[in-house]
Amino acid sequence: MSGPSPVAVEQPDSFAFAGAHADAAEKAVARYPEGRQASAVLPLLDLAQRQHGGWVPRAAIEHIAGRLGMAKIRVMEVATFYTMINLAPVGTFHLQVCGTTPCMLRGAGEVFRAIRDEVGIGPGETSGDGMFTCSEVECLGACVNAPMVQVNDDFVEDLSYENFAGVLRRLKNGGDLPVGSLAGRHSSEPEGGALTLTDVPVPVRFDPAAVYGMGNGSAPAVAAGAVDAPVRPPALDAPRGGKADPLTGIKGLGPKIESALHGIGIYHFDQIAAWTSGERQWVGDALKLGGRIERDDWGRQAAALAEAGEGGT
Ligand code: FES
């Protein structure tokens, strides 16, 4: 396994939890009974890392050891065991590429190739502009959507050379990180849509502030589950020829949703068939449809209905 450089050469002189991180550390320690405070070592390491800009300095190890009544080497053992704890600075985007068997068989090598081509780094390296660090890690538990990469706190799944190169270009240009499956899956359902669970929530971005009860979250907004950012699709003022298509012919689209679609200027099958992934995302968000548009493949259904002449115009 490779990762960022093991321990930073340049170290701050001191470390202490401050502000919201101090409160969160207090709460984490208080969760455990007297004499078992060492159980809080991982949350404290994580909080120290978040406070210190993505890595844990030696002074934080010492501070945590003192706080929990542990030997420094015990805290260091934990910090070096878990790849999510960085002991040296990492880039703005830490690309933790899963290299374990399912991801490796499904194309983790292509993901590494995309990182090399787009950012010019390999495992254990940070780009010259400090924007990206690449690490190879072991299974992150998203094998069903392999290959995958954890970028900072979030998973990006169902990767290929092309789509992950696109993600990297997007991040380089200041765009949002798409999270979840880039193949349109909303969870781990089969490709082509869920067969059993039919109301699967779209992926949401990890929010450490919520986990630690720290008030305002620091995670920026994301475009969930799609590479394209949500964007409103082209609308009509009224149905062409004064007659809307019977949109309820699309499986999963009932009269209530049809009426809501009319309200945003969508009247015809060909409009729905032409939506981009960003437009599907926008409509799903605006009408609170969860993953219904992708799950029931409205685009394909609408295209077939339009071609079959089921429309009113
Ligand atoms: S093998 Fe990659 S997430 Fe499990």
C-alpha cells in the first residue's frame, strides 16, 4: 500500500483543540465510561486532522496521548494503522484509490492511468500545485460499484478512465465533486435500475459537522450522482399545437408528477428524451423525485414513446 509521505519533516511546535473542534473532542471523550477514554482515540485523531488542514502533526499525537492517558506510541500505532489518518500534508483533493481485488479487476489500473495523465502523479505523490495527492488504499467497502475512489470524505464510484479523467478536469477547473456512481446508479442496485428496493435515496455528501455535532457543516455543495451539474432543462410556454403528450404513459410518472412537469414547461416526450444528466438531476431535485427519473429510465421510455408516435403532436 502506498500513501502520502509517512511523517512530515516540518512540524509545528504545539497543538491544541480549539473552537468547535475542542467542543467536539470533549463530546467524543464523554461518550466513553471512566477509564475507557482511550476509545476516543480515532475521533480525536480525525478531529485533529480536520482542524489542522488535513493532516495530524506530531504535537497533536502528543496532545491526544496526554488527553486520553495513553502512551504516545499507542496513539502513533493507531494513526499509522488507518490510511485515513495523514501524518504529512496532503493536497486539496486527496485521491484514495482502492486497489483491492474487485476494484483492481474492474479497472483500478485505468483510474491510476487517468490520474497520471491528468494530474501527473502516482501513488504516494502530490501534484506540484498542491491540489492533488494520490494514495492507494485497501477495500473501502464499495466493491459493488468498483472501481472507486474516495476523494476527501466522499466516494466516487463506477469509474472508468474517461469518467474519472473528466472528474479530475472538473476539479481542476473549480467544479464540484460528483459523488456516488458515475454510471447513474443511486446505490448498489443492478445496472439498469433497482429490482427490489424501489425508493433508494440519492447519495449525499459526508458531513463531519453533523457527525460531531459541530454546527455549520464545512462540506461544500455537490452535484450528487452525476458528472453534470444540475441545470434547468429548456421549457415551453405551452404545449406545441395546444396538446400535451400523455406523459403518464411513462412508467413511474403519475398524474401528479405530470401536472408538476407542466408547471415547469415540460409537455412532450421528446423534451424528456433530450434531457442531459444534469437536466435530469435538476428536475429530480425540483420535483423531489429521489432517483425515480434514472431508476425508471424516463429518457429511454420517453424516446420510445416519442418514436412510436404516442405523443399528441
Ligand atoms: S475492493 Fe474496492 S471498494 Fe472493495
